[in-house]
Amino acid sequence: MKLTEMQFSEAQPVEGYGAGFFRINGQRFEGGILVTVNGIQPWAGYEDSESLLALQGEVDVIFIGTGVEIAHLPAPLRVQIEKAGMGVEVMASPSACRTYNVLAAEGRRVALAALPV
């Protein structure tokens, strides 16, 4: 099998994660994060819908990492995101990070909102 290195023109890939943190561009971020092509910011979790809704018009899909295990997204939050014209995909944080990295490398309009493992 031939592996191809991913190239990120504008997006910042998630390089790693561990108990309570994520690593992006060699920097360690504690707690939840919101990653877009425009940068990285803290994300306070499901109650922080304003940060996600502010992405309207900038992203097509938000990948939400729910921590170690996949969990249900609160229905009102899903409805708000979808009403704003964005798709939402919920998965465990490790899977969300990998999926975000692949699609961001392709130049897709995606964001990652992830809770730590």
C-alpha cells in the first residue's frame, strides 16, 4: 500500500490528542476546541452553541467529537445547526479529528468541535 502525505494549505490539522488535550501546530490545547480554517479557539461543549452558529456561511459541515465514546448530540443543538444551513456529524473525538484532517486536507469547508478524551 502506498501512503500519501496530506498537504494542508490553509487548515491546521490535529496532530495528536490525549487525556484532556489536543495538539495542533505543535501547541497543546487543554479542554474542548473549535478548529476552523480561521484558527483554533476553546469550545465549552454543547452549551456553547453560539460559537458553532457563528460558522454559518463559512463551513458546510461541523464534525463534533463527543470525547472517548460517541454520544448523542442534544436535539435542540442539532436543529439549530441544521437550521443555520450546516451539516453536523457526531462521532467519538479520535474519529472526528481524523475525519476533519482528511476533509480539511482536501480543501473542504469543515470545522471540528471536539471534547477531549
